[in-house]
Amino acid sequence: MLQKLFVSMLAAGAVVALSAMPAAAQKQTLKMAYWAGPSHHMVKTLQDWIKTIEQASGGNLTVEIDKAPLAKPPGQYDLIKNGVRDMGWVVPAYTPGRFEMYQVTELPFLCPNATTCAPALWKWYAKQNLGGKEFTDTKLLTAFMHGPGAVHTKKKVTTLEEIKDVKVRAGGAGVPIGKALGMSVVAMAATEAHEALQRGTVEGVLFPWEAMPSFRLMELVTHHLEIPGGMYTAAFFININPKSFDKLTAANKAALMKASGEAGSLFFGKAWDTADARAREAAKKAGHSISTLSNQELARWRPKLQFVTDTWLKQAKEKGYDGQKLLDDFKATVKGQSS
């Protein structure tokens, strides 16, 4: 009897000890949606970012990324909002009307590179307290964008006259920009560009450099036109379902946010610029034609694209913001980040 009592006491003590273990030791896994395909640089970039989460959590928090997309790019946000996946990498331009202030980076000639603009976007967005107004059903984890948008075509174009009526694939902010410059724009998701070029549906694409290898376009377009400051830089973000976040232990929440926020923005910004540089060098080695828009031609482009900024300012006013004040502060934040 005494032996049984002793065993029972040991078992009870073990249960108490286990229940008293700190929550920080609890191992948890988040499921993340993915849409861009296996050749995109974000495959490795996201895995590298996940390592920073694991390191911050002492190995107690990790993220598993889907091998294949559960929805097309425009459906990614809903996957997170509806709890189908815990986290996602989202293109806000594919969810029009929801994140208009966040999409400030898509205005022409604002972002010289992602390394500078990604942390600037995070700082500015947080400073202006815009997240609570635009992210009402998911939680923003980190903010970033791709590098400067350029024109990649089958034939060389360097002027408005040469680019007129050229059929190009564009998405998000690139659609109105391309149309304003006289291009014949075909709006489609990035993942559809390869097939469109291959079939001859389009003769060119509006993309940052990294898209050339990421979407297997390097052999389909051999002429590239770079625009100082970029025609636009599409904004991205990583978000999480609020219920998924709440289920994390306090320690794992802290680890996730340590790897996210401004640190995450800088991490992803650098990764996109590195991918741009790698793709540009590959095009150069392949003998592609690489041109830079001249100052004279840039002066002709600016007034044609002013409407993009005006539209954003109007959207800000309709939401009750002083758009010009917001824009001036973003420019100042970018300038401060680059100095």
C-alpha cells in the first residue's frame, strides 16, 4: 500500500512539474501560405527569415510554408483572414481598396531601392498609426516591397514614341502607369507572365529585375529599360491571423515580432535588392541590352505619371487624412533611412 501511495505521489509530482514548465518552452508551428512558385527567390528568402524566428525563439517557434498555392495571388489575403492559413505573403494591390495608404511605395520615383524603402515604410506606417485602420481583420507582421520597377521587352525601347502601343504585362500600380505612358497594358498576375510572353500575348513586362529569373522570363525578353527611382515599387506584407497570433505563448509572440517589424523589413528589403543585382548581372552576362532612361526622357515621363500621386492624395483626403503631409513625411523618412 505504501509503495502504491509513493508511486502515485511521484506521478502527481511529475504532472505538477510538467504543468509548471514555463510557457516559453512550448514548441509551436505556424502554417504559411505561398503563391509565387518554386523558382522565386522568396523560397529561400522566407526560409532564411524563418531561421531568424527559430533563433529568436530558441527553437520553440517555426513556420511551415506551403509547397503549392492554395489560392491565386488575389486570394492570398482571404486565406489568412479566414484562418485557412496562419500567415501569408500578400500583394495589397491584389486586394484593391483595402490598403491604399500602405501602398504609398507604389507612387512613381519614390523608392531608389528596397533596402532603403522597406524599413522606411514600416517606420512611417507605424508613426502615422495607419495599421489599426487598414489592418482590421489580420495583424501586420512586417512591411516591404520589391526593387525599382523597370520595363523588360522583346525589342529595345527607350522613348515614349518607341514604347507606344507595345503590349506589356502589368499588375497593381503598373497597370495605370503603363497605360499613361501609352503602352497597351494587359493586366495579369505575375505568375501568368511567362506563358503570356511565350504565346506572344504580350511583348514585354513591367517588373523589377528579380522577376526575370523568378518567373523564368530571362530568355523571353532581352531588352531592359531602367528608370531612376523606379516606375513604381509594389508593396508587400506578411500578416498573421489574429487568433493564430493569440495562440502563441508570450515568449513565441515576442520572438516572432523580434524577427518581424523593422528588422524583418530590412531583412526582406536587402533580399530583394540582392535578387535584383543577381538578375541584372545574369542579363548582362547573357548579352542583353540594358538602358537607363535619360534625364530628358524622364522629364517627359514625370507629368504623365503625376496623376498616380494625385489619385493617392485624393484617396487619403477621402479617408480624412492630410495626404500631402503623409506623403512629405514618407519622403523624409526615406531620405533619413538612406542617409
